[in-house]
Amino acid sequence: MTTAAMRAAHFLADRPLVFADPFALELTSDEYRALHESIGLPAHFGGPRIRLVQGHVVGRARWAEDRLEAALAEGIDQYVMIAAGLDSFALRRRDLLPRLRVLELDRPALQAHKRARLARLGRDLPEGVEMRALDLRAESLARVLRSSSFAPARPAFFAALGIVSYLERAALLAMLDALRASCAPGSRIVFDYPIPPHLMSEDDRALAEEVSRVTAAHGETRRGKHVPEELHRDLEARGFALVEDVSPHEMARRYFAGRNDGLAPYPESHLACFRVER
Ligand SMILES: C[S@@+](CC[C@H](N)C(=O)[O-])C[C@H]1O[C@@H](n2cnc3c(N)ncnc32)[C@H](O)[C@@H]1O
């Protein structure tokens, strides 16, 4: 609900756009919509620290779709959104749908909310887009993929945005093992992950602690932080090859240059893209 509300606020108030999501306001919760009616979502997310979290949310979405388009150009035609949340890809990117099968995975309660919102918008899920329930802590990604229209023989593009920080390292590695065992070489996975406090400045550490407190208060405890080099080594040992690992500094250079409105990448978060090698 919160990431959709942040995308909505960005779409309504910021220019230039890093990421355009015209459906986010419709998809988010009634509470956020009421807040928009009263003080406005841009004002709600206007504080200097929360702007960095918002910058991360829109920046990672933009980067992931840029990577997806690169994968499409190489012939990949399946997109699996792990913890898709209220991402409106199926509504926003109709231009890509003729070339893609899309599978959205998330917890049942979130998907029920999304279905209700789509119904209110008078929309069905477009042809070629499928939703399947998955609780990553309780179920195997491999089993859910097998029970869906996913084609294991063809490479796929997987995105897992905004989820890795909520998984213990063991759950993350289990998810990645299941993914590698379920898909063809040449598949890609993109995800964002937080780095540990000792790799951050003191100011950045204080911000990260505040965000952890807020998300925990919303029932989502942030668990997994990773040293980039260690994560790369672990994944390479499991049959993945690093395509790129993008630091907040590099994100700022690529997508936020020249802004003076406070929107910038969140200093705790890296973005990683890996290719399945074997
Ligand atoms: C921060 S949101 C990110 C959503 C979306 N990817 C985005 O970038 O806006 C986290 C998402 O992870 C989902 N999630 C949390 N725990 C999960 C679990 N154990 N299994 C599957 N999905 C989970 C939540 O339902 C939510 O949609």
C-alpha cells in the first residue's frame, strides 16, 4: 500500500518523472486515498528522509523495467513478479504485453485487495497476465511456478522488488535455489537489498533505523542485510552470474541527476541483476 502511495505521490507532484505510474492512487489503500483527499500524498511523503525511501521505490521500479526491456530485446518472453504487490505493470505496460507472459506472485490477502481494486476500475487482468498466491516463508516458489502457466524450458525475467529486506538470508537463498532449479539458463533475476549498517555513514544509519522502525510498526520486519561481495560470492556458487550491482550513488547518476527536489536514492539499498548460468 505504501509503495503504491509513494508512486502515486511521485506521479502527481514530481517532474521530471523517474517512473510513471498513473494507476497507483487507484490501487493503494482507502486510508492512503483518504490521506490524499485531506493533506495530499505528496505532502505526506514530503519530509527529507521519507523522500529518499520514495526515491528508492520509484528508482528501483524504473531500473527493473529498463532491465526487463533489455531482456525482452534478447528474446526473453516471460516476466515473473515475485512479491508483485500493487505494481500496475499489467495496466501500464500494455505495449509490452503482446510480447510477454506475466505471472504475479504475492500473498493471498494482497492479491484479494488488488483484484477488488481492479474490479472497481472496471478492469480484468489482461490476457497473458496470471496471478498466483505465494507466501515465500511457507511455500516453495518452485511448486507455485510448476502449478502455473510458467514455461520452465524458456528463459524468464524475475523481479523481486521490496521483498529481500523482509527475508532472512536462508529464505532468500532458498528462494533463489528454487528459482534456479525451475528456470532455463539465461534467465535473469533483479532484486533490491539493504546493506549492513557498518557500510553506511552515521546519518544514513540513523535513517535506515527509522525506516526499519516504521516498517516493523506496519507488521513487516526487515530481516536481511547483505554485504555486496559476500552476496555475489554466495550466488555465484549457486549458479548465478552477476550482471550488475548498482549502488545508490550510481542510481543517483543514472536516474536522479540535476534534481533539487529532495528525491534521491535511499542510501541503504543496492539493486542487483543476476543471470542464471546452469
Ligand atoms: C514493499 S512491498 C513491494 C511490492 C512491489 N514489488 C513494489 O515494489 O511496490 C512488499 C511486498 O512483499 C509481499 N510479501 C511480504 N512478505 C511476503 C511473503 N512471505 N511471501 C510473498 N510475498 C510477501 C507483500 O505482500 C508486498 O506486496
